Amino acid sequence: MDIKQNRSAGRPRGFDADEALEHAMLVFWEHGYEGASLATLTDAMGISTTSMYAAFGNKENLFRKALERYSEGPSAYLDRALEEPTALATATAILTGTIRTTTGPARPHGCMGVQSALATSDSGQAVRDLLAAWRNNGCSRLRQRFQQAVDDGDLPPQADPALLARYVTTLAFGIAVQAASGVDRAELQTMADAALRNWPLS
């Protein structure tokens, strides 16, 4: 490779990859995986299709990176909720975090991990599998937290950690769908409060 080629290879991309990924995340969040066209993505990211491929790979790889960003940013309330001192506080924090994230005024309503999987063709099978694994991972981590609560005596011995984890995650995903449909924050919070009213206590 000659000197001119070396200089070209070392030249910076000319855009902020972190900022571009943030915009891509918002597009996927609003439109879902298949609904987000390359034209919409690159327009929001402020880059050409060639630059997008060079920086992020194909659309699927871009989505994977965007989902990671969503998990570490808007959806990070799950990590914080798992650190709550009681199982009830954990469940409450998850539902409250879901409501706050899915109804925020400055961001798309709904959940990126739910919305993006609602309609995918056969060509989107890998993304559908990715999102199923993403949702199941959250449920599995919650099950472990509730099992710890049983072991610690915070939940009664007869409590079923797997069932409680599935219950809370199903509520959270349902909240996300309702939020995307325009149900307001106050109504969703009332529903979440009612759902946890009979939480098993030790």
C-alpha cells in the first residue's frame, strides 16, 4: 500500500459515531427494525449510506449496536432496579422505569425492544431472535433476583420466582405497548400500582 493509501486509511470519518448511533437508536425505537429504512436512518444520522456501512456494518449490525445503546441508556433502569433492597421495590422500580421510559416527551413512546419485533419478515429472523434473547435475558435476571429474595426470606418460601419474573416482565411489555398506543403516564401508573397491590410478602 502506498503512502497516499495509508493517509486515506487513517483519515477520520468526519462525523461523531456516538452521536450518529444515538440518532439511529431513536429511529429504530420509533419505527421498528423493518420500518426504519436506510434512507431514514442515514438522514437522521447525518451520513451517507457508504459511511454508515463503513462505520457500523450492515443494517442488522447497526441495530445490534443501537440495542446495546438502548440497554445501557434508556433501559438501564433494569440494572438499577435489580439493586433495590426488596423484591417489591425491584418490581416497582421496573414498572416505574418502564412507564417513565416509554412515555417520555422527548423520545419515541413504547419500548425499542418490543416495537422492533412486532413486525419482522423472514429476512428479519436474526433480529427477531436477538430481541427474544434480549427480553428473555431480562426475565432471567429478574428470576434470579426473586430467587435471592426467597432465599433471604424477603419473599415467602412458596413464592415462585420464575412466575413472578414472567408476571413483572409481561406487565412491563404490556405497558410499553399501551404507551406506544397513546395511553398516558398517569393511567399506566395507576395500572402498575393495582398490579402490585397483592404482591406476596414474607
